[in-house]
Amino acid sequence: MKNNPKWRSTTLLCLVLLLAGSLSACKSIPSQPANTPVQAKVIRVIDGDTIEVGIQGSLYKVRYIGIDTPEVVHPPEPAEYFSKEASEKNRELVDGRTVRLEKDVSETDEHGRLLRYV
């Protein structure tokens, strides 16, 4: 079976598609020097201290620098007290708006989210 050309071409095609999918998921982070604001459109509010933004046609999750709110989703634990209120306030303040993002020292956190002052 391994010497079958059809099997080889199918396997190669699967590998190419897998690699292409992996590369498209790995979008590059927009280059931004510290203290140089970037405009971004807030697409959705994830929780009290995290949003998803559009920058130059790509989507990024952004974790606020200097703000730490209670967790809405933190399995296996239930939502923390006031997490829903923090999320709602964040939604009220930024959802659908254009915001300025300013970088500090770190580019991303351990979850791959951009770390920015908003």
C-alpha cells in the first residue's frame, strides 16, 4: 500500500493542507514600537479585561495592561463574583468602538494575546 502512488499523493496532499492551515492560523503580530499608538476596531468583548480587535484586516485578542478583573470562565470553577458586571462595563465602554492600543515592554502573554494599554 505504501508503494501505491495514489496513497503517496493523498498523503502529500493531506500534509500540505495541514501545513497551510497551520500557517494561516499563525498570523503575524503587527509591529508596534513602544509608545506608538495603533488604531483598532473592537469586534467583541471577551470579558472584563480582554477584547478582540481588528487591525489591518486581521483579528487579535488583546489583554489589557494594568487591569485585572474577575474571571467569567475559569473551569472547573464557577464564574467569579462581579465577573459578569466587569464584562458588561467593558462592553459598555469599548464594544464596536475604535480604540488606541499602546504597547509596553511585553508583546504577548502566555496565551498569545497582545498585551496593550487601551
